[in-house]
Amino acid sequence: MPCRKLIYAIRVASALLMIVSVAEAADGAKYPDWDGAWERWFPANAVLDPGNGIYTAGGQPSFDQTKPWGRGQKAPLTPEYQKIFEDSIADQAKGGEGNFFDHAIRCMPGGMPLMTIAFTPLEIVVTAKTTYVLTGNVEPNRRIYTDGRDWPTDLTPTYAGYSIGRWLDEDDDGVYDVLEVETRGPFKGPRAYDATGLPLHFDNQSIFKERIYLDKAHPNLLHDEITVFDNALTRPWTVDKKYTRNPNPRPRWTESSCIETNSMVAIGRESYFMNADGMLMPVRKNQPPPDLRYFKEWAK
Amino acid sequence: MNLRPQFLLAMTLAGAVATPALAQTAAPSVGLSSSTEQSTASIPDFSGLWLHPGLGFGPPLSGPGPVRNKTRLPSGASDFRLVVGDYTNPILKPEAAEVVKKFGEISLSGRIFPDPDNMCLQNPVPYIFWNFNVQLLQQPDKVTLIYPHDSDFRVVRLNQPHPATVIPSLHGDSVGHYEGDTLVIDTVGVKLGPYRMIDRFGTPYTQALHVIERYRLLDYEATKEALERAEKEWPRIGAIDPNYRGKGLQLEFTVEDPGVFTMPWSATITYGRNANQSWDERVCAENVEHDYQYNYFSEKDAHLPTANKPDF
């Protein structure tokens, strides 16, 4: 796979980097003000989706916020994963969920990097040894360890991955301004970048490197430069995700529960819609009903 | 089909052992020095990962206590595998007692009734306190409480009043302040969710629910004593670090709801340090069970029972 050697090299280099960074976590430097509710940024030419009342560059929220979701992302997928992606879109065109089945139908977490989309505002809590990114909406919370630890050797698969970071004071003013983060798997999956099912590799071995910092000119704009190293890509894919700070210094955090509002029913890998009367309905044309062989009167 | 709730309960119990104990030792949150009404020096440090080892609410420090489990183990402690609420508890109004009684009858019939936990819904306050693990992130103007159940969290605004009009939510509107060594949290506006209950026994609540939490650190000996006292009510499931000799954390909470209760009552939950080394993801929708080492597996690995033909 195209990125495999690169991923290995990054792992080795990053391990060394983390060892060097140990002393920096306890030097008494001040931390940046990342308090508040961080909302998904959208470009000036964003369009309003009347269906859900949100602005995006096109479609639903995307990984690269400057481009429309799905094909519009122009993700550097390998031919094999471009085919998987096109199959996902084709399935969705027929009423299915494609590669987004688990998240859309079963309310499973999207994990990295979908959890950086900020469907609901992110809260970032900076402490000396760990920075927490609280995502809500059944996505796991991110713990970015900045205590100088090394990579554990017994990692089990997770949706969020395991994140180690280090603070940088790049302008040497005594205040940290950049949080560098590396996130490794093994991940749980399958995962997708957005709701079209734009896929990450099913080997779940992605690596993410991020630089998170406030915009120098706009302190209420947070950048998260993410580079994805994934074996479904022909090259590393970098985007500059942005978040805007809610101007309310004491924002009201809203609750969002996928399960509570979920009208979809998953039976095996088939999805059905449950209407307000509790009746099961098909989601695509000519969809067969569930297998009723064990319901004797109805199986004939 | 009753299997799914059983798996979820199993996962819940496994969570007690499988979860937390982060390396974040007693280090106060960054920036704790500004805008608090209480001076930084006197603000207690609640950082780190806390674990309480029992499934339910512990006994009150004094006065009326919560609904207790009628089914007991030979040791006299609650049988967490069969939750049947004591509907004769004088705190319950007759209508509420009837609700608790009916849920208990479902349990006794061998079925498991749906609750916010096994239905993978957000948990209302104080139901959410069942989470074996909790982490308190203290900041100058707020405290964020993190729970493992679907990575849930609550945000408590410090030194602020409730808004004149509260928008109901399952976590309610929580405001807090420090009183000496104690963090006091006041919660109102808890939404009436699809399974509106404040405990494992199905004790209901109304929109008048008012919960006051008081968190404070206990010395090691006091923690040990409180844990032993709690263990007489709920057997120890979670793995507390046996080598930890530092302070513990105690939550004492008071519940008022004139729509359900005849009087205010209180309960305690005492936390020690978790014996494990990481905060695991707990994804309710995965519908997993645990293995004998209390590890989680994704669905494809779960030991789901199978049948080639129906039982009837």
C-alpha cells in the first residue's frame, strides 16, 4: 500500500520526538485560551441546506470544509478505495447508507476523523497533562496526553485512537500557541470522512498528525491542520479545519442523542425506517422485508 | 427478546473493572487562578480518575435514604442481578410507589425493563451517577464532569444563577460554587425522557426534580470506612486501586421532587482511585458483552448466543 512505509517512518520519528518533548510539559509556560464552544466553520461562499438549516461548502459537513462533501472533496483515494467510495454513493442513491451504515443507522461513533467535524460544538479543556476535546453526540471524547508519555504497547482498537501531544511556544513569548498531536490506532471501523461514506482504509491503521492553534489575527478562530496517513490514500491528505468560538462566554451546551431521535432500524446489514406509528417501512425501492421465517404464521 | 438488555447490563458491570485510571495525577487545571469567587489556594483539587465500586446509590450520611433493592445476597448486600425496588420506602408517594412496584414485578418475572442505560440513551441526573467512573475537570468558570457511558459529560457553570427560563435537558441546568472544601452543584430542569427514572429501580421523577450534589475529598481512613459502609449496600464490582493511600472523593446528593417524593432524601457515592490504567471507550450501541477478563469486543467478536430454531 502506498502509505505503509511512510506510516512506519512517522511512527519511528514521532516516538523519538515524544521522548525529546518530555521536559516541555512541566516548564511552567502558560497555555492559550481555548475556552468556549467551538463551532464548525464554513466558508464565505457556503450554501444553506434547507433540510437541516446548516451552512456548508455543499452537502452535509465535510472533512475539507472548503469543498463540498463526497466527490467534491477530491480525496486522493487509491483506485481500490475510489471504487469502494463509488459503490457507497451508488448504494445511497438507492436508499441505502453505503459505508456510513454503522454511524447513520446504528448510532455508532464515527471516530477519527469524523469526530472532528463538530456536528455539535466542541469543548476543549486544557490541563497541564491532558487536553480534552469533548465532542458529544455519542462520539468519544478525545484525550490528548501532553505528559511526556510514550506510546503504549498494548493498545486495543478504539474509535478515537490514542493521542499524544506536545505544546510549542513558536513565537517564544512564554505562552504556548500550538498543540502538536499525533493519533494512532488501531481504530475501530469502518470509518468515513463524511456521510457519503468517503472511506478510510478498512485495515484501520490510519495515523493523524495535527497542529491546533488560534489564528494570529482572529483569536476566536481555531485551526486544526490535520494530515491523514492512510493506506486508502495515494499520498498524505492535509486539510486546515477551522472552528469559530461562540461569542457567548458562557454558552449553553445543547444535548444531542443519536439514539433518542433515531428512526432507523438495522437488521443485519439492511436498514429499515420506523414510522411514527411504529411500522417498519422500506428505505429503497423493492426492498424485501426482513426474513420472517421464525414467525410461523407470516412466513408462508 | 431479552438478550440485548442483558448484554448491556453485562457491559455495564464490566465497565466497572475495565475502565479508567488515567495518569493525570492531582494537577489542577490550567488557569485556575482567575475569576473564581473562592481563592485558588483553597479550591479543592478533584483531578484524576475516580471510581466507585457499587452499582447503586450508597446510604445517606443521615436522614431518609434512597429506594433500596429488596433482593439481597446472603451477605445482606443488594443483589445487583435482580433489581426490585422497595416500594414501601416512605419517601415515595403512592403513585410513585406503584411505578416502582411494577418495575420490580417485571424484574421478578425474569425480564429486564428498559432504562436509560440499557436503551443507550443519555442519562438524567441523578441516574447518571451509576457510572462507575467520573472525572471532574475544574476550570475557573466551570466544572466539566466526564462519564464513560457513551462518553457523556455535563458542564456546570460556576457562580451563576439558573436562567429565568430553563430549557429542559436530560442533564438539566447545573450551576455550582465552592463552599470551603466542597463543590456544590445545583441542578434543575431535567427533561422527562422516554424512560424517566432516577435510579435502577425505575423510581420516576417530574419536572420539579431538584438535585443538589456536594463533592468533597475524604482522608484515606474516612474513604475506606465509607467504602466499607457502601459495600454493605452494594457489593463491590469495580476494581479500586488497593495500593492507593491518598484521599478519596465523596458525593453526597439530595433529591427533592414534590411530584414523586413525600420528603427530600439523600444518598452518597464514595470514589476511590481506579486500579486500571486507561479510560476506555464505552460505546453502548456496540451491544457487546465482556469476556472473562472483562474486555470489550466489537460486535463481530462478541460471544452472541445463536440458535438454529426458535424456542417456541
